[in-house]
Amino acid sequence: MTAQFSGEFRAGDRVQITGPKGRLNSITLEPGGVFHTHRGFIDHDALIGLPDGSVVENSVGVEHLALRPLLTDFVMAMPRGAAIIYPKDAAQILAQADVFPGATVVEAGVGSGALSLWLLRALGPTGRLSSFERREEFATIARENVAGFTGSDPANWSITVGDLTDALPEIHEDHTVDRVILDMLAPWECIEAVAAALKPGGVVLCYVATVTQLSRVTETIRSTGLFTNPDPSETMVRTWHVEGLSVRPDHRMIGHTGFLVTARRLAPGSVLPELKRRASKSDFSDDDLEAWTPGALGERGISPKSLRKRVRQASASGAAGRLRAAAVSDADTAPDADVAAAAGEAAGSASGDHLD
């Protein structure tokens, strides 16, 4: 049973409350529950049964907007073990990798599950997503975040804990994968395994943060002779202020978050025509290559204490999502109030519910 994304609010639903100053909070509706603000409160019962997009007054007459959170809202607020791929990049990944319903897609690493959610939505029930993650804690956070949003553990999604290079051949036979998306510190280490798994014409997409990583993975893909010429890009989003005749760019924008590099698998035995302009071996030295190593690039870690907290938050969110789905499937056999109360208790233990 999947989560409901439209219609009237039900007990157990996650609802995003927006105050008069634009402050966002996410709550899980339960009969008899109360949402408190610094100025008044809102009874959950006043929201249950209302259509999505309703405006309600709190106890002192302050109006609040109630909406179901979009996937964008959810991924920006969910518990994180690793940094997430932002929605602007996720949208470009779906487009540039040409992810389609029914495709077989490999993702590594899974991080906190943000990209997994976008991929699962694009693949639909007929597609298959195989995610690979080196750290068990990150895999747990991703799994629970997906359940927290969808209300289930998707049957067409698997997470393998381990190194992609070793695990990929055990799960997917050669030339059976449509798309591969690499979000890791050193994606160039996996290019040969990716080339073996991809179908002819399949797409590999690498998401990297720095120009040194961009250069290294681009040259590695090109040097294999197994792909088309890599196509690197980045996406920046600039919002605008529009009020009457006051029309100008906002003072802040979502600038650089990462680079995307895409290439397509050539048919076995095919040789790509050489470009007229191409880097030669003299363009970079061994010292340059050393600067591209994972150790030199550095990796910002997360403390074990903080990681344990994120796992607890994600687990609570996942439990609440599964209970919300159970409230729908068991509606004829169990009182909504009991199931919704359990979902609210599980969600309330996760401090990641607040969308600040």
C-alpha cells in the first residue's frame, strides 16, 4: 500500500503547516492531537477531513496553510546520514540519464535516500532500482526515509551493502542494466564494472562535487574507449522576487552543488571517432593524478554519535510511514484512531519532522 498524495486529510497523514511568516512545520495527524505554535494551537481534528490546500485558523485566529508535503519538501527535511542530492540536481539526473518507467537502474552510493525516492517515482512499479552503499548506517537511514515517505518498502528496490565493483557483477549480469548513477567520492574506480553491466546505448551518470573529481572521472571515461565522449554540466537556480512592478532577482540563489557527467555505452567492438581536439598525456602529470586521489580530495565525515541519532530519526519516520499505510489497508478491521495514534507516536519521536 502506497502513501496517499491527494484527497482529504486522513488520520495518520503527514501534513505541512505554514504560518503567517512562512515558517514550515510537518505534523502527523492523529485524532485528539494538538499542534502548538508560539501563538495559539491547532487541533488535529480540525484538519482531518479537510481537502488538501486548506487554510485554518488556530486558537487565537491566526491563519495557517495546510498542505501535504511534496517530495521536494520531504527530502529537504528528512534525517540525513550523508549529504543529499538537491532537487535541482535530482531533476537533471532524471532528465540527463533518461530514466524511464520499467528501466533497470543501478545507484551508488545511496546516501540518505533522496535520489532513491526520485528514481523510484520515475521508474514506476515495473522498473527496478538496485542501490549500493558501503556503510550499513547510511543504508538504514535511506531505507527508513523511503518508507517514511511512501509508507512501504518498495518491492522493486534493493540495497546492497558493499563495494559496487565487487557486488555489481553478482547482482546484474553483463549488459543487463539500462542506467547507472554514481554519487561517490571516486567514481572513476567503478567505470570498468559499470561498462560491463550497461547495455549498449545505456547511460552512465556521475555526480561529483569538485573540478578535480570532474576532470578525473571525465578523463577516465574517455580513456576506456567504451563510451561516447563525456558531457559535463552543472545546474544553478535563481529565484525571482515578483510583486507588482517590483521585479528583480532574489538576493540569494542555489548555486553550485555538484557537476553531472554523462556518457553512453558503445556497442562491443565499436571505436568512437577521435575528436579533433583532445587532451594529450602531456597535459597532466603524475602529481596531478595524485591530487585526484580520494585521500587528497578529503571526505567530510559524520560523527558516530550524530549518525546514531540520524538512524533513530529515520527509523521513527519509516515506522510512521508504514503505519500510515497500515491505517488504510486495515481500515475495515482496526479503528483509525488506534493506528493513527501509533503513527503519531512514532513520528513524534523523530526531531526531523520540523521543516525549518
